[in-house]
Amino acid sequence: MPLVSVVMPVYNSAATLGAAVRSVLTQTHSDLELLVTDDQSSDGSMDLLREFAEQDERVLPESAPERGGAGRARNLAIERARGDYIAFLDSDDMWLPEKTEKQLAFAGDGDAPLTFTSYFKMDADYDGESTDWVPNGRVVRAREHVDYRAMLVRDHIGALTAMYDRTVLGTRLMPEMRKRQDYALWLSIMRDGADARGLDEPLAVYRAHQSGSLSSNKMSLIPYNWELYREHEHLSVPRATRALAGAVWQSLRNSRI
């Protein structure tokens, strides 16, 4: 059974952290490790993580030496990973119980080392567990196949569903940007020649419009997308403009779900 390393950055997430952690620990594929980096929280998040670690040895929390943002927190976790696969979940989202099992089977049936799935959206005030989740019809659908060119037009991959094969790609870190570091990682993997495959089954739940979340205001991502296209992908101004238009359109479209 492949070991899956689950990467989770945390900053002042005590209100939602418990449900996120439990959604990982209740996976039907149990051979996993949960690598959590607390980015100097002040709300007791680290105390909660220590409690989980005492109860389950798969929970491996660590405090960041200093505030560095989500990208740095994720990278600190990735650097500790021992797994064959690296997967991602933020501390305000959840996985459904069969997510890891089904995605591993899907990854094993294809030749793409980067996979992702469809996912549900929930309201910010949802206070239930992943095991209680009732499908609500609010689904962001995964595209069957995505290459570098398609990803430049829009980010097709929900970070809470992404998983890459470390045995094929090696250890891949995120650029340490304030935002869009996940998008930058998918682009770097595809720029190197690997495509991504999407499983059109919702296997995770994204918390929409969470106050204080890095993803709470999609339109605020515009300058970060522009930085990504121009400075990291070295696109010309016309190509970057087209890509930015696609990103804005995707944000508006997904916000209506």
C-alpha cells in the first residue's frame, strides 16, 4: 500500500481545524501521514494539533520558526514527507472518507503523475464532519485532462484535491509566494512535461467565503496571478493578459456555484 503524505498549513484555524484533521484520519486508505505546519498561530491551533498527535501517531505537527505564509508552511511539511504521494488539504476544508482510496486507484490506472478530483462547496458556517456530509449539488467539476497550455488559461485544479506521485516527479516544492503558490506548482510540473488527469467525482469539500481565509476573496488574486504569469512563467504581456482574463472568468464562474 502506498504511503500518502498529506500536507496541511495552519494559521489561527482552531475553529475548523478539528474537522479537517479528522477528515484525513477517517480515510478508508489508512496508510498516510498528516504533516501539519503551524505558522505561528495565536489561537490554540498548535495545542489542538498536539492533542491529535497524542491520540494518533500519523499526525505530525511542527511549528514554523517564524511566520512565512502558506507557501513556506507547505514546503516545510513537504520537506518532512516520507510518502510515495504528496496530497494537499487546507485547515478549513475536508476530505470525504474514500477520497484517498479512490484517487490512488485512479492514479494507478493512468500515466499522469498529477491527479485531482471534483469537489463540493460548503458555506463558511458549516460545523459538521466529513462523515456527516450530505451532497448539496454545489460541485466544481474536474476536467478529464489538463496540460500546461490549458492550465495557463485557467487553474483547473482545486488544491484540496491535488495529489502528485513523488516516485515519478521527485519532491516538488511550491514557490514561496504570498498567494497562488499552489497554481505555480501545478504549472511547474506541467512545464516539465507532465500532464494532469481529473477524476470527475466530488471527493472533497471546500469552505467558501471563509473570513480571513487566503481564498476568501478570489478577485484579490489578480495581482498575484499577474506576478505568476510574468515573473515565474515569463509570459509576454499579451499572453499574460489572456491568462489573467481566463483566471478572472474562472473565479466569477466558480463563485456562482
